[in-house]
Amino acid sequence: MKKYLLTLAIASVAFLSACTKAEKEIASAALTETADASKTIGTAKFYELSDGKIRMDLEMNFASRADSNVAVHFHEHGDCGDMGMNTHGHWNPTKENHGKWGSAAYHSGDIGNIMLDNKGQAKISITTDRWSVKEGDLKNIIGRGIIVHGGTDDYVTQPTGNSGPRVGCGVIEAVK
């Protein structure tokens, strides 16, 4: 019995250590309404995985947009002022056409359409090697804006997807 407990304890420690090394939170963004920055509508958390990729877990709770699709994109600048317009255009470090995530060509910040349920809630997760948090790296997401648009991305119109007004905004910040 002692050997069994010792083996279980060692396996548990090894498992927990592996989990800690497998993913580490490296950045986050609090999303708020552009019309009223005191109203939180979601969060984005970014994790560095053991294979070097980054995973974003995005959760939305945007009751006024319940039962609708909203488009989400990373934008060039992390300044949500002027109703989100200070974020400027879509972040596109690879100079590709706008498109649907995972298609032949798309911006590294083309997150896409997210369907909100009847309470305005949704969760998505994206894992990629197109993002980085390394200073000076072309793929660095730190300091970028995340915009929630009031419409649906058509994945065709250049360079924005005709996604509608900017109704939500957040800034990706490093987690220390």
C-alpha cells in the first residue's frame, strides 16, 4: 500500500509539473463596450504552450448582442479611444488579404465571427504559431487592440470583411 501511495504521489507531482510547463498565461485583454468602457463584455487570455504555439481563450458576455454574430479582429494599436477608432486598421504583419481564419490567406488577427447565445455568451479557443509575445518580433501581439464589431465578417471585403461598427474593444497586455 505504501508503494502504491508513493507511486501515486510521484505521478501526481509529475503530472502537475507537466501541466505547469505545458501552458503559461502570458497575456490578457479585458473587453469593454466602446460606448461605455465601464461595461465589461468579455476577456481574452493568451497561453504559451509547450510546443511554442500560443492559445487564445476568448469569452464573451455581451447581453445587448444576444442571439447574434459578432466579428472579432486584432487591430494595429492598443488604444480604445474614440469608440475604438484609435486602434486603426486590422493587424496584418504578413501583408495577406483579409479572410477566414485557416483559409489560404488571412490576417493574423482575423479571428472571425462568434455566435453569441440567447444570453450573449460565447467561448472560442484558437491555437496558432502566427502570434508571439517576444519584443521586436513581427508577430508580437502585445499592445494590439482587439475589436468586437457589431456585424458579421463576410470574409471577402478587403481589408475589413465589412464587419460593421466597433462595439467592443480591449488591449492585449503582457502578464507578468
